[in-house]
Amino acid sequence: MKKIITFLGIQAKKTTYCFQGQNYDGEVFAEALHKFCNYDSMLVCVTSEAKEKTFPILEKLEEKRIQAVEIPTGQSTEEMWETFKIINQEVNENDSVIFDITHGLRSLPFLVFLFAAYLKAAKNVTIEAIYYGAWELGFSNNGIAPVIDLSEFIGMLDWLTATERFVEIGDGQPLADLLKKGMPSKIELRDSISARELKRDLEAASKAIESISLALRLTRPIETMEEATKLKQALKKAEPSIAKQAQPFSILGKQVVKEYGQFALENPRENSQLANNLRLQLKMIQWYRERQQIVQAVTLTREWIVSVLALKFGEPTFSNKNGRSEVERALNNGVRIQSKKTVDTISSCDEKLKNLANKDELIDLWQQVTELRNDIAHVGMNPDPKLAKTLKDRFEKIYPSLSLVASLLPPQ
């Protein structure tokens, strides 16, 4: 259902309003709205005084779709909350709403923008328009007052929320979706070269955001570095298009680049980049930890320890069959030796581990991380599962010891 929610003050003044090139007269703006808007219901919010002084103008229309909704005068925050509750009760799930903020108190535009944001999120309401009949601008326009639609500024809240979600927890899908909404229509793409360039730029930016978001969620550090590099490049190239079609993001994009640009690394698998790669992985572990993404933090920590030692021992970092398996076996052998158990299978890295000055601390750390990772991986289906908070607290205690592993990396 399409509903107009409008507000009346206590004064009326015959004004000519211009909407989409056509003029409409009204003593209050809602009278003009009635003439140029299609709607199912017009809810006219009035104080007791406004109901007496200005609502009769609309009553003269004898329109059953128009009804008065009494609200407080708004002299306190309590009364403003009461207005919010009244409007919320009048709007149903999936309604389409047009707000009018022409008349009423000066606090009204602020409140309406909050109402609109809430209704979008809580009731999946479509905000079709937020109209302001700028009657005061008529003085310099031959008495014709323009009608301004402010609804696109509601989108600022969407951009802020989506960007915050991407920056805070790494979920970039809402942000990518907003960029996609800015893409030109099929007709525009057919008729305009610039529209096709715009689509290409916005598509590349949204894809880069989706890719790095997915890589982070699935704990793919190498892919994250590669996609972070692409993200920086895609956003830089798309700057003119974003400024044209997605203005809020032209500012927020700098925040995104700052957050994810720290993970950018070209050719992260190359031997010359391995040390930098592993330093960035430690940053990712910290990033996950700060965002309480403990599963990803622990999973990456376990593999990062193996990678650092593989680099230290001169073993192939990305070979499970040779390098990584030998490092893991040496660490597991170290755990068995500390527990005075027999070593069943020797590793080519046993002596290399034994020769490290801090080998005992490393082996202790490895055992703690392995046990923690295994407990998490079994998703509480083992005989004595730890509480989620216990797992988090254990990682917090382990985390400072990662500096011991980082000290094994070659100096920058």
C-alpha cells in the first residue's frame, strides 16, 4: 500500500508549487500533494491546534483516503517518541511511503529521516519520496515554489551502514549491492558509451569488494592480499564514476582503501615476498581478533606458525607434501619429546627445530594452538567441549606469544 505521511502546522498560505514542470496550488502543501501524487492513504499528522486551524482545508476535499492522525506538539523528547510510535503503528510491512516535511516544527526533517531509516530496516518499507515544498524559494522564482525530493539523502544512511559493516566485520556484500544499484539501465547502456564505461567501473569496484570480503570470511590470506591490491586499483580507476553515480561512497571509499589497503601485496607467493606476506598474515590475525572472529584467527594462526618456520628452515612454504608436512611433523615430534613419548616418524626439520634458541616456547605455543584449533574444528561435538567464551579467552592468552614466532622472520 502506498501511503503519504504529511504534517500540518497552524498557518496556511496559498502557494503555487511546481512539480515536474507542472504547477499545483494549495493553501497547505498536502493539498498540492493530493493533486499530483497517486496514493492509497494520506495520513495527516496534526496537533490539536493544527487539526482545528488547518486540517479543515483538507476536509473540504471530501476525500475518504485523507485522515487526520493526532500527534503531540513535540515539546519534549518524550512527545517526539510518542509521535514515532504513532507513525510506526500506521505503517505496515512492505508499505511504500511518501513523507512530506514542508510544514511543522523545525525538528521535523530530522525526525522524518530517522523514521524513514527505521521503517526501511524494521518493516522493509520503500521510501518513495521525501518532499519539501520550498515555498520561501518562490519569492525569487515569480511566486512559484519548487518541490524538492530529499529521499536520495536517506541513502546516505545505507552507505554509512554498509561501509561500516565492511570495515568492521569484513562483510562487503551490502556495499557491493549499493554500487550495483548505481549501474545504468539497459536502455542507457544501449544508447551511451559513457554509460557502458560507468557500468564497467562500478562492476569492477563491486566485484573487488565482494571478492576480498569472501576471501576474508573463508580465511584465504593469499587471496586477500591479491584482492586487496585489485580493490585499490579498481576504486582508484572508478573514482570518476563513483563520484557521478554513488556520491556518498566517493568519500567513504577512502575509509575502505585505508582499511583493506594494508593487506595489499602483489605476487604474494613469490619467494621475494614471503617475509612480507607473513607479516601481513600476522596483521590479518590481529584484524580477526579485534573483530572477535576467533575461528578465522585461530585457523590462520595455526597455519601461520607452520609458514614462518618453513621460511626459517628453507622449506617450500606452499607444499604440503614436502615443506609444510615436515615442519608440522617436527613440531609434533617436539610435543612428544616434551611429554617423554616415543617419536614414531622423524622429520627432516627435527634438528632445525632443536637448534632454535626458543624451541621449548615454540613447541608449547604449537601445542596450545593445535588443541584450540581442534576443539573449534569439532564444533563442540567432542566429549568435553569448551565453552565459546573459554575458547576466546584461551586465544587471548595465546595471542601475545605470537611475537615469539614473528621474531623468526628476517629483518625488514
